[in-house]
Amino acid sequence: MRTLSSFLTKHYNYIILILACFILSCNPSKVDQVYNEYLNRKIFLIDSFIIKDRYRILNQTDKNKLFEKKLKFVVSIDGYCGLCFSQLKVWNDSLLTINKFDTSKVSLLFYVHSLNYDPFNYYIESIKFDYPIIYDTNNYFAKINLLPNDNLFNNMLIVDNKIALIGNPVLRPKLTEIYIDFINQSTTKKE
């Protein structure tokens, strides 16, 4: 007889897909309202937190390299929400297999807020997450930027510290293309 745990493990991707469909079936007028409210809003990026990649805590020089790039893809993650931080596996798999974002041109910043990072750290180690994690214990990033409390809008492309695009490109292929086109246009103008 199967246990619930073995069922969830075996059907993890299907469960995530079904939940993503529910999440993405948001009211379009709400999406437009939030998008219009946040587009071009100045974002304050906090670099004084502990930032770790898979192997170490970043020193100030490495932090500066992350934050000095003109383009930054920022994801704010609720570390208390298993479903929320489990999306990092989707991010990791997508970024590794498709190489959607050139990290020499775009910084990937994953702000995670939680008081207890043990389950989160265990999870990111188990999936071999390869991108920097910013440990935001008190959720200052979301608070000082007055971000909406909605997972649909916790992914954003920041250009010159202003929101240029909002939404999760990993879960929405059409949005992925919009992000890639925007990044390519922005980086070719600069070169």
C-alpha cells in the first residue's frame, strides 16, 4: 500500500503543475492593476544580508558584482511556504537546461524570508540549487518596497533599480520569451 509521502514524491511535478494552474488563473483585471501600479517603481535592493551560493557565503566583492549589474532578476520567496520555495527546483532545472538568463549580463537575486532556514537550506542542498540566495530574516525587501502579498508578482526584472517586468517566466513560456527579448534588447543596446 502506498503512503501519501511516496505518492507526493512520485507525482511531485504533476502536483506543482496543477497548483501552478490554480495560481495562474488569477483575475486578469487584478493582474493589470498590479502590473500598472508596480511598473517603473523604484526598488531598493538590500545587499547587507547574508548571501550564499551553493558552496559558500559571498564576500563583499562578490556581493558587489551581483548588485552592480544594470539588469537584475529578483525573486522574493516566502521561506515558510513549502510550495513557494519548492519552485526553486523549477527555476534551477529551467535555468540549467535552457540557460535562459546569461548571468554575465543579468544578476539572479533570490530573496528568501524566514526565521528558520533549516528546512529551506536542506531543500536547496538536496536540489543542488546553483544561484545566490539572500537571507532576509525579517522580510525587509518586501516591506521597504511595499511589494504585493501575492506569489504571482514576486518575480521581477529590475533595470536601473526600477521594475521593468513582473511575473514568473519559468512557469509561463510566453512570459519567458518576453523576458528574454527584453534582456537581449537591453544588453545589446549597452554593448
